Amino acid sequence: QKTLLPLIWDLGALDGTRRERAMKALRVLCTHVLSEESAASYSAIDGGTDRGRGPSGGRGGRRVVSDQLEDNISVVLPKHFLYIMSRLIQQQQPTINQKVQSVHCLCAIANLLKQPDLAKFLPKIVSSMDSVLSHSSGKVRCAGVQLTAVLCARLQLDTLRENLSSLVVALYPSLKSIGSDTRQTMNQT
């Protein structure tokens, strides 16, 4: 978890090179984690003698490391999601840029999770969006609106239908702020 968190943090960075490097490292880390779990399951199943193959020569109930590295991320990430989420959201007195980066991290995570896992963690994400979308900073609110757009694009239609009201209601404080910002701008001109 301690290695995973800085990589997730860099996925939310504004610097594209930093994001790319973090993504490459995350692919490698998650593939390594799964290969270690597979090696451990070999030992646990049969002491490593028949490499975990069942009577039919199949691989039994253990996890297989995928050649598609993004698949490995989507297997490892859900196990650590709640820890990552709590660390991103519960920072002590974050700056505006740190808050924005946290929300960008959530966008990246939402894009990496499989749809069933995203649906499972949706209530936790939506509850964190309340503080983001009602934040005094327009940059933070904008990042929250981007997160809402990512969630709407990634969720299965049935899940989106079930949760649309909470997603829309979460946007209200942001819309209210936009309205007051617009009125202030019009009054200044």
C-alpha cells in the first residue's frame, strides 16, 4: 500500500510525463503483486510440487497474471481502494492544488477499475464529492465536475440509472457557485 499510494498520487499530476511514468510503474507493480500472489498460492496449494495444477491440468482457483497489464491493475486496485481513497480525501489542510490532484487521482482510479468494482465503490466516491463540489475554489469544483463526467461515462447504464439522482444532487453546490460567480462578474462590468 505504501508503494501504491505515491503512484496513484502521480496519476493525478498535471505533468503528463509524470502521469505516464506513474502508469508504467503501476502496471509493473500490480503485475509483480499478482505474480507474487500466484507464487504464494502454488506453495499453499501443494507445496509447489505440481505448480498448482488440478487433476485436469487446469490452474485451480488461483489468480492468473494477465499479459494485459491494465487487467492486472484492475485486479489489484480494488483491494486497496478504501485505503487509497481515505488517504486522498483525508489530507490535513491540503492546498487547493493538492485537493485538485486528489480529485484527478479519483478520476484516474475510476478509469482503471472494472465497472462492477466502480459500482461497488460509487457510494464512497459520491460521499467525497459533496465536499469537492461545494469547495470555495473553482478549480476544485471543476475537478469535481470532471470526476462526475468520468463516473457517468464509465458506469453501466443500470448503475447510472440507479445513482443518477445522487450524482446530479452532488452537482447542485457547484452550479450554485457558478451562478453566484457569474452574477458577480456581471455586476463588475
